[in-house]
Amino acid sequence: MPESMSQASLPAFEITLNALAGVLDKAQTFVAAKKTDAATLLHAKLAPDMFDFTRQVQVATDQARRGAARLAGTEAPKIEDNETSIAQLKERVVKTVAYIKTLDKRAIDASADKEIVFPLGPEKKGHMKGDDYLNHFVLPNFYFHCTAAYAILRHLGVEIGKRDFLGNIPLTMT
């Protein structure tokens, strides 16, 4: 049986966002242990033309929250982009996970062939079928920004590894 839209999206968002929350905890521990300014982490970038760490976390949560809401045919709650601490970023992640858990799986599953309209910058709009929107826009963008956030912290010396990025995946070992 093929995987449904909700099965392909909601667990991926939840597991990866929970892993991101764990990475944020490790970043907080790193700041305390190294007696460094958290702003150094919050404003760090991998390259001059990329978003900083704070914005990477914000965009990752936006992709999950807004993308899932569009697929469910509802309006996502607005979250202001005003975080100035690691704790506030973690709170944003936790709120996003809580919201995703409230979405109607049947509505998401029914969106595969529906046209999804979404902003592409301040003036343009994208149009895609729901399954294409999820598989070729939302999930790749979501993982890109989660990966960039992880890479920034790793580059700065926060002791995180692949297992931290993967999080609590459903794994059976034999």
C-alpha cells in the first residue's frame, strides 16, 4: 500500500523538529560550557549569502507549519520571527510540533491532487498539485534548512553528530 500524504509528512516533520530541539539543547549546553555569547551561534552563517542560524530554524519551522497547513486546507498560526535566544528558538520548534499534531490527516491525504497556491517571495505565487508540493517543495526546503542549522552548529564546534540530526527514528535492529 502506498504511503499517504500525512504518513509522508507529519512523522517526518515531528521527528526532525524534535531532533532539532535536541540540537538546540546541545547548543545551549555548548554556550554555557564554553562561556561564549549565544549571539555568536544565533548569527553564524555557513556563507555570506546564506541565512544565519536563527533564520534557518525559523524557515524550517515555517516550512513544516505552513506546508502542512496548506495541505490540510487550513491557515497556519502566525509566529513572529523575533527570537533572540536559543531557548526562544526551541519554544518555536515545540510550538510547531504541537500545531502539526492538531492537523487533520484525512484532509492532508485528500490534498494529493488539489492545487496548492503558496507565496514565492513578496509578489509571486507558486502553484503545484499537493503531492508535488509536498515532495518537491516542502520536504526538500524543510530538510535543507534543518541541515543548514545543524551544519552551522557543527562547524562552530557544538558536539553533535548524525544521530542528533536523525533524531528518534522508528528503527528496528536485528
